[in-house]
Amino acid sequence: MPEPGVNEAVLASARKLCYAERDKYFACLADNDKENNACKEVRKEFEKTCPAIWVIHFEKRREEKIRLKRILEERSRKQNI
């Protein structure tokens, strides 16, 4: 529940903007194959738009998904041998 005096519409709008910037940044990383220099400006917008704790959370989640995907691909390869 938001704090008294905080407009829920403003919070929802800020959250949507944060998600959009997160998606742009992660798409940039995917398109540039870990070449972080290509995504510097996009990352700055992501960090500026989202609360710092969210940035940390989103990055950890992304890393976990990547790690899980690698594990599942490795298992699949081993089963197909």
C-alpha cells in the first residue's frame, strides 16, 4: 500500500517507464552479445529511471535466467549424445 499522499497513478506510470527502460537495456545486451560499451547510454537511462534496488534485482534475475538456460541446454546436449 502506498504511503499517504502518494498518487498511485504516478507510481504505476513510473513503474511502466522503469520496465520499458529495463527491457530496452536487456534487449541491447542481447543484441550486442555482451558488448557493454554499446549499451552504456541505455544503461544510464535504466539506472536513472528505476530505483537502484530494482536495477540490482532485475540484473540478478536476468543472470539467473541465463544460467538456468545454459544448464538446461547442457543437460539436453548430454541426453542427446
